[in-house]
Amino acid sequence: MHFSSDNAGPVPQQVLDALARANDGHVPGYGEDALSHRVRDRLRELFEAPEAAVELVATGTAANSLALASLVQPFDTVFCAPVAHIHEDECNAPEFYTGGAKLTLVPGGDRMTPAALEAAVAAEGTRGVHGAQRGAVSITQITERGNLYDLDDLHALTAVARAAKLPVHLDGARFANACVALGCTPAEMTWKAGVDVAVFGGTKNGLMGVEAVIFFDPARHWEFQLRRKRGGHLFSKFRYLAAQMDAYLSDDLWRDLASRANARCAELVAGLGKHAQVLNDARGNIVFATLPRAVHHRLRAEGASYYVWQGDPDAGDDTGDLVVRLVCGWSLTEEDVARFTAIVRAG
Amino acid sequence: MHFSSDNAGPVPQQVLDALARANDGHVPGYGEDALSHRVRDRLRELFEAPEAAVELVATGTAANSLALASLVQPFDTVFCAPVAHIHEDECNAPEFYTGGAKLTLVPGGDRMTPAALEAAVAAEGTRGVHGAQRGAVSITQITERGNLYDLDDLHALTAVARAAKLPVHLDGARFANACVALGCTPAEMTWKAGVDVAVFGGTKNGLMGVEAVIFFDPARHWEFQLRRKRGGHLFSKFRYLAAQMDAYLSDDLWRDLASRANARCAELVAGLGKHAQVLNDARGNIVFATLPRAVHHRLRAEGASYYVWQGDPDAGDDTGDLVVRLVCGWSLTEEDVARFTAIVRAG
Amino acid sequence: MHFSSDNAGPVPQQVLDALARANDGHVPGYGEDALSHRVRDRLRELFEAPEAAVELVATGTAANSLALASLVQPFDTVFCAPVAHIHEDECNAPEFYTGGAKLTLVPGGDRMTPAALEAAVAAEGTRGVHGAQRGAVSITQITERGNLYDLDDLHALTAVARAAKLPVHLDGARFANACVALGCTPAEMTWKAGVDVAVFGGTKNGLMGVEAVIFFDPARHWEFQLRRKRGGHLFSKFRYLAAQMDAYLSDDLWRDLASRANARCAELVAGLGKHAQVLNDARGNIVFATLPRAVHHRLRAEGASYYVWQGDPDAGDDTGDLVVRLVCGWSLTEEDVARFTAIVRAG
Amino acid sequence: MHFSSDNAGPVPQQVLDALARANDGHVPGYGEDALSHRVRDRLRELFEAPEAAVELVATGTAANSLALASLVQPFDTVFCAPVAHIHEDECNAPEFYTGGAKLTLVPGGDRMTPAALEAAVAAEGTRGVHGAQRGAVSITQITERGNLYDLDDLHALTAVARAAKLPVHLDGARFANACVALGCTPAEMTWKAGVDVAVFGGTKNGLMGVEAVIFFDPARHWEFQLRRKRGGHLFSKFRYLAAQMDAYLSDDLWRDLASRANARCAELVAGLGKHAQVLNDARGNIVFATLPRAVHHRLRAEGASYYVWQGDPDAGDDTGDLVVRLVCGWSLTEEDVARFTAIVRAG
């Protein structure tokens, strides 16, 4: 009953197999081997973007920060939600990679609204040389609070960006979960929706550590490669990144893994029923929910792991609810979910 | 007959096995799992440094740059050889991670001499607030040209650094090859020789991508961790780095792999005999040698791969020698070497 | 009737005289001349801080950014008000000088409350290596909206910082106006109130371009000097900065100039009476006030200059109020103010 | 007898007068006042470059670093002489402003030769994504060792840059001295000779602290302005920079001051005659010369000030020569020089 994070579970056997298969003979390093070339081609194909610049890195922080650094100048600001991973969870990596650009937090929740974005963009543009310049918009899909932007939402947000001539970055740490939830293609969720640079996350969805960065306009491709090397993110034995992504793309593994995670999430919501208040839309693989404190203690006693988001479970008496975060990884089983929800329902 | 690079060959089966073994169940991320803890303990034990701060990263560039960034300030300079990897092959990563520190190239070859280092350090200290401040000394062992510092050499260099109150960084991309060649312990080649921070390289010696950074004084440990995260180098699924290093440390695999590579190198030197002029000391796993142009063409025709360091093999007539670099990886076979040298000897 | 900014007016004759006096003979550069030494001593005396490190720079942005860069690390964040000059008006200079630190905007108005600061500090400290680290607190006195922190307010804010072990920076672009308004000494408004580093602004209060940065703990003095040089802010002909500050300190000129500006401000508030709604406490030299649109047009016609803060003066009909910012410089005359308020009162 | 530096002497009366004249009334800040506009126009006129982007800053380090930051990317390198001011005397400011670009020291003396530059440029371009990218060439005229590039030299150097598609930066801290020595126009020494960005120094030649940066291609003008503001180098009371430059441009003051300095230098060389060995071409305002130790002691006793470049004047016996640097400022008198050379000739 592990709901703590989608980086806590194992990788599927296909990934190990792909590493073993790739572990054969001598090949050029630094992404110039045949497998790496093929994987980039496959990604272009998947995204229906034959001209796109495609590169792999090993962490989401690197993917996001390098992408943003290719989009903005050090005197710019990036518009994002207040809970954006790039703001809260990357220890100033975007500031580091951009050379000191700022993040402007668009007021509101985890899902930026077009109106709030428009107002924030407008407010930032009034100070001439004195203020940060408007640089880019960053959207996380699915958000850090487990909510989904529908395609219409994305179109509306990117339209605001486009009107202000700002490029759009998509933090797709849970790209596959979003794609599956929306029933759309990667292209529909990215360039067809106005996204300029997308991170196609693999790590949270079952890889050991690989993310693809996709620039639909390849003009900054070489700059990105230089920034990646300068950041220490160009792997010499690149084939082991490529092999993981190759497995991910084969037989729609990426979609299959995300489908499993999302299905568990749906079962979880259904199973919680009225015994817990689900606080987000939970169409991806994350549930934020309130749990009675007593239930929490029972779950813990039974070995369930998850993150208490709000409230101190050990505070005083056993009354009052907690807010918990439940993340469904690809390897979670129906039995795990059933056992968890049974405990909750037992009250 | 692959002599092009020690990042071109496969990883040993033990590494794949270790990944498979680690791929079990749910564990905490970001290096807080039991395996990661154990690996750090094992490294401290190997280096006979119970107080050392030990961390893993995935690339040598990250290891070196993060280590240097923890040692120097942005207004400092790092003394290194003109051919240092940190200067020539990291696309300004040290400058990036240090926030703009400078590298001062100590005149001479790949092996800094104490006298040259002392002169360079002295020259840099005369400009008060106007000049770069003296920050650290960086030594590569074995050097980028395949030469070895004997322990006495290291002691002499670090004594110069110590006299100027400068910390010493050891770029140990080929640490194991050096250790085997010197027949010394990791401790003897690092803190016992005056090194403050060492990179214990795994990637070139058989891992997919893992380097350990070892601070013998743990005072900057937390800062290093923050810088690593800020650089996007903190892996969420850390166990897959730890597993590789665990395999590397088990049954002295690191030493075994380097011994093989060095043995091939010795066979290579012996086999070349008087048919090629070996230009470096070649006690590690790298040979720089002159080859007649005709021999080069024959080797290529037979499928040998290596890097032509000087001279244009395709220039005009077939006379004149080339300088080639021959790197022996752990997986190179005696037969490979024998075949290669036989071709050379055939003239 | 110039109320647009305190950087728009002339400098007092004493400053020109001081420049002329300093323009004599050959002296060492870079702040090593006798006058520069004397000025630093005088500042230490003024601040009753014999151990303080004191340095001059030419702009407020440099003063603030260099001070902050000496206080925080690149992976830190600085707590400040949402309208802080360091956030809104310095084009990412703090991010630049700190190497990419973040600014955390403490919710609320221009005057941070201890409670809001405490909550912001607490919220930022929960993410371990993933989040920005808590670095420093920055307070602007008087604020960018013309409000004053009383000494008790300062004590309360710095107590919050102290409890979290955070150093406190005081942006004193209008330090003198605040000091005069509070009727306190520079020491009372800085180190006695818990401030670690203060900017003693001269430019807005009558100098051509000089600000003093005062570190009450001199431990980072040398680092500051290196960062200043590295930022291109170490003037070779330093005496011309020192001369201005020398004039500023002579015969309490700094206090005299601020007293004039504040007196004009008080006259302005009194003169506006009920004909305009003053929106800030206006105890310094700045008034934010609502003005009827018709009055605004009359003022403009009569040659008054000031900044329209909210509302479009040229929009449609002549009804509805505007918010204007009226800044009183030292050179503003009683007649200027009287004329201005007479127009307002005429309605 | 002050030969220590051209930043040690006073400014001409015209500069003080201009400051006094500018000190009148209220004007817009940040370079938007009429005087600032006029000065920029005058500079465009002087340089015969009606389209050029022209901006003022207060220090040479700022001028050079900001110019370079507008020309190169953080992953680039700037080619310059080993004794370039940007390398030796700016405490890593170029690295800071460029975000971590490298400086490649072209082997040789203070005057780069086209052949050495060409070789350095060629050598830097062989490592693909691994090496620093070629970014720009920086030339100091007159050099830090007091030597002059003739116009042909400049043409030859910039031709090498042009062939490699590299922009050329001219560090003109002593621009006027060079221009006077060559008897050429500013245009001939800059854009007509292939220079892309020139620093037209005023500080060393008599201003309190003003340098003009001139981009002959204005494409990066806005970026430069943002970088200047971000560096804290945009003066609010800009008129006091502009006034100095205005005086400098009036009645060819800049040329007049440099002519005086160069004339003193010529007298100095003539006066030294065979009693000292002049080591540089000394056509500008700087002499490097050997002086007998005894002569040095006599000069010092008589009150002469200058910098001992090589040798320890206080070492042991009174034999052996010293190398000294003698800088002629605009305010040095014929009598100063005559007295100095008389002492030398007295032996």
C-alpha cells in the first residue's frame, strides 16, 4: 500500500531488459550511437513533429531548467503557478540555469486561469528597463496538486502567452498520466495546443531516470545541447538513457504504465467514496483527500505509506481531519488499493 | 579492437545484476533508501575516512563542477593543467557551477610540476581586489594524457597548495586505473596525500554513469547537497545509482576492472615495441603513440577504432607519422590487443 | 512644482563644492585616498559602530544587490515585501548578484507585518534540499509606498528574523527621511533595531550618486569588496564618491536635506486637507493621494509634474479620481507646495 | 612627479563646470533627460555612426563586461591577450557578466598577433559540444603595456575574427591616447577597422568616471540596457554622467587631454635618453623602462611616484636594474617630466 510517491516503486522489467540489450559492444558516446538516434526519431514520430529538436536528460529538474534557460534571458521572468515544481521543489535550479531569471507566481491555485495569467503578464510589463522582462509561461500538466488542464484550458492559456509573444513550456513530469486521462495524443497536448517546449517525463512513470525535452521549433537546439553539457547533463554512455526511453516507447509502454496508475487512482477515488473528501479532480494518478485522524492511524498501522499534506497526525486528541496525498505508481496493484480503501471504509 | 574511449564499451554483468536486485519494492527517493546509505558507508570505509561526506552523481562533469563550486567563490580561480578536463572538455561547466570563477592554466604539460604550480599561485596573488583570488588546485589522476602522478608527486603538489592555504580537488575520472598502477590504497592517493575532495570515478571504469564525490572534511556537505539539487543532479530514484556503485565496490570489482584495463595497456605497450613510439608513461589505461600512416590505414581497414590525436591521416601521400590515442577499457580482450599489435608489427 | 521623483532635482551646492575641493592633486585610487578613509570613519562614527565595515557605491541597486549577495547563498531566498524595490525595480539585479537566489514575497502590503513574515519564513522551511533555503530578510525603510516602520515595528520584524537565524538587510534609499521622521539616530534605526546590513542612501536625498553600505559585523568585508569589484562598482577615482558623502555628513547636511523634504511633505498633506485623500502615512517625503481628474488636468496645465499611479487621466469623461504619487525632494520650495495645494483646493 | 596612474590626478575644470551647469532644475532620470540624449547624439556624430547604439556607464570594468555580455553566451570564450585588463584586473567581472564564459589567453605578449589569434581560434574550435564555443575577440588599444596597434594591425586582427564570424570588442580605456598617437579618427580606429563594440574611455583621460559603450550594430541595444540596469549601472541622476561626457566632447577636450598626456610621455622618453631602457613603444601615455636601483631611490627621495613593475627595490645591495611603469596623466606638467628626467640623467 505505497502511495507516497511515483518515484518510490520499481521499474518495469522491460526497462531492465532494454538495458541488458543495449549493453552490447562498443558504440559512440554522448548520444551519437544508433540507439540514441533511433529514440529521438521515435519521439519525433510520437509527437508528429518531424522537425522538432529532441534530447534526453536524466532528471526532471534538469529537463525543466534547461528548457527554460533556452527560452528566457537572465533579465526575464517566467510565469507559473505558485505551487509549480520549478518554484517550490527545485532549489533555485531554474534561477541557476537561466542565469538569474525570476519566477512570477500567478495568483490562484495550481491550475492557472487565463484571466489570472493575463493579469499577471500585464502587470509585469509596466516598468520598462526597471522591471523583469516577460520571458515565458510554464504550465505543469498534470499539476502538482493532481489536477488536469483540459485541452481547451491549455489552448486558452497558450493564447494568452501567444498574445504577449511569450513561449510556453510544459512541465510534463506526469505527461503520460495527463495524456491518458485526456484520451489525447502527445501532439494534441503540446504543439497543437500551443506549447513550444515540452518535457515528456519518464521517471515518475516507470523509468530509472529519463526525461525527453522536445523543442517544436528547433532553432535553439544547439544552444540546448551546449547548456546541457555545461550543466553536466550530457551522459557519456548515453545508450543507457536511450535504452530506457526506447523501452518506454515500445508497445506503448508509456501509455500502458500511465493507464495502470490512473486506473488505480480511479479505483481509489471510487473506493474512498463518501468516507473521504477528495479535494482535486483526481483524473490523473494523484488524490488529495481528507482523512479522519483515526483512519490515518489505522492505515499507518497496517503499513500504508503516503504523505500527510496538512495537519499534524500526532497532535493531541484523535479528532479532526488530515489532508493526505495519495500517489498511484504504475506498479501499485488493485489489491493494494482495495485493501487501502477497505480500511478507510471500515472508518 | 576498440581503443577509442573508455566510455564506448559495455558495463559488466555485475552492474546489470545489481540494478535488477535493487529493483524490488518501494523505497524512499533522493538517496534516503537503505542501499544508498550503505553505499556511502562502504565508500567511507574504502577511503578509511569515517567522517567524510560522500555523495553520488551521474556524470564526471557534475562531480568535478559541484566539487569545485563547494570549494571556491565566484571571484576565485582554480589552478589546473592546460589540458585539464575541467578546462577543455566541460563546456564551461566549472565556470557555471562556481558562478563565474576562473581557471588558471599552470604552464607546462598535463602533469603539473610543483615549481610551475608554485609560480602560478604566486603570480596570481599580487593584485589585491583587482585580480581573481586564489581558490583551489585541481589535479587529474591519471592525467588526460595518460600520465600518472606518483604518490610523491601528489604530496609535493598538495604541499604547494597547502602552503598557499588552497584546498585540493582530485579529478579521478580514472581513479581506479591510477590506484592499480600505483599499487596504493584510495586513502593513500587522496587524503593521505593531501587531497581535500576526490572524485572516485565509476563511469569510465565500467559503470553506466556514477561518480562518487568525497569530501574528507564534511563541513560543506549540506552545501554540496543543495548545489547538487540546484544543478538537477539529485536523482529521485537514487537506488539505481547506488546499486551500480554497490556492485563496483563488491569483490573489489572497481580494482578488478581497472586491473584488466591496465593489463591490456601494458600488453599494448609491449606489443607495440619499437614499432611505435609511446609518448606517455602509459602506466594506466591510455597510450599516446606515433604510428606510421600506412599502419594506421591498415588498422582502420581491419576495423580498429581509436582517436587520431595529431596529423591528418588522409593528407596527401602515405608518409609521415600520426599521433594516436589508444584507450583500453575493462572489456578489451587480450586477443584484441594481440591482433592490434600484430598489425602494427607487420608494419 | 516637481513631485515626480527625488532623483529629478539638482544637488545642493555643498556637493559641488566638495567635488571641487577634492579635485586637488594626486591621490591613490580605489578608495585608498585619505578622504575615502576619513569618510568611512565618519560613517562608523555616525552609526556608533566602530567595528563596522563601511563601503561606498554609486547606485542603490548596486548597494542592495551587493549587500544581499554577501548575506545569502545562490540556493537561498530573501524575504521581502511584494512591492520591494529589490523585487520590482531592479531588473533581477538581486538574482544576478546572488547567483540566482530567489525573493520570497511576504503577503501583504508594503509594510511587512511580523506575523506575515513569520508565516512566510515558516512555510519556506519545510522542503529540505528541494526548496530554496531561508537566506535573509530585506526591509525597506521608508517603504516604496511612503510608509514608515516605527522602531517597534523594526524590532518586531528583526526578532522574527533572529529567531530563524536570518540576517536583516535594510534598504535605506530614503534612510535620512525615515530617520528624521522617527526622530531617531542612525544606530537606533539599524543595529540597535536588529539590522545587520544597512544601505545609507545619499542619491535620493541630494547626492549625485552615492550610497553607503554598512555591515555591522565586518566578517564579510573582504568578500563585499571583491563582489563590488567583480560587479564593476569599484571606482578608480574614488575620491569623487567620498567627497559627496563627506559633504553629506558635514553639518548634518543629510539630516537637513531630509528635514526639508519631509517638511514639504507635511505642508503638502496639510495643504491638501480634505481636498484629496492621502493613502499612506506620509511621514517621510512621499504622498500617495487621490485627486479628482479635473484637478489633475488643472495641475498639469499649471506645470506640475508627478506620477499618476492608478487610473488613466485621459480616459473618457472628467469624472472619477486618480491616485497620484507626490515625491518631495530636498530642493522643493514652500512656494512650490503652496502653489500646488492652492490649485488643488481651488478644486 | 606623479607617474603612478592615470586615475590618480584631478579632473580638468571643464568637467566641474559642466557638472555645475547641469545642476539646474528638474529633469527626467535614467538617461532620458535632454543632455543625455544630446551626448549620445554627439558620440554618434564623433564616431560617424548615425545608427550606433551608445550608452554611458561609470567604470571601465562595467563597460567592458557589459559589452562582452551582450556579445557572447555563457558557454563561449573570449579571445584576448594574457595581460588583458579583462583577464587580470577585473576580479572575474567578465565571467560574472557573461554568466560564466571563459577567456582564452592568446599566447604572446600584450599585442596579439593575427597568427597567434588565428591559431588560438582554430585550436578552440575542435571539441564540439565539449569545449567552450568561440564567442568574441577582445583587443585593448592602447595595450596594458603601453603599446599601440597600428590601424593595419587592427585590420589584420579583426580580419581573423571576421573569418571566424566572431565579433570584436575594443577595450578603449585609453582610446583617446591611441587615437591621438595614430592621428586617426575614432571611426578609423573602430568600425572602419572592423570593431563591433568599442569602449570610449573617459575616466583615465580626465573624467571623474564615465565610459561610453558604442555598438555599431544596434541590434543588442535593448539587451545592453537591461544588462546595465541588472548590473546596477543605470544611474538615476544620469545627467551627471552625461555632463562629464559633454564637456569631454566639447572643443575636442578628449583629444586635447590625451595630446597633453602623450606629449609628456614623448618628453619623458626623450629625456630618459640612453639613461634608461624603454621597453615598450611608448607612443601613448605609458612608458615601461628599466631604471638603475640607485636612480630609483633618488627619485623616490625626491618625491616621484610610480609603480615598480619588476624587481624588489629594497632588496640587498644597490645594484641591478628595476623595471618601472611611468604613466603620464593629462595634468602632468612639462616641469614634472623635466625634473624627473633630470634626476635620472644625473644617474
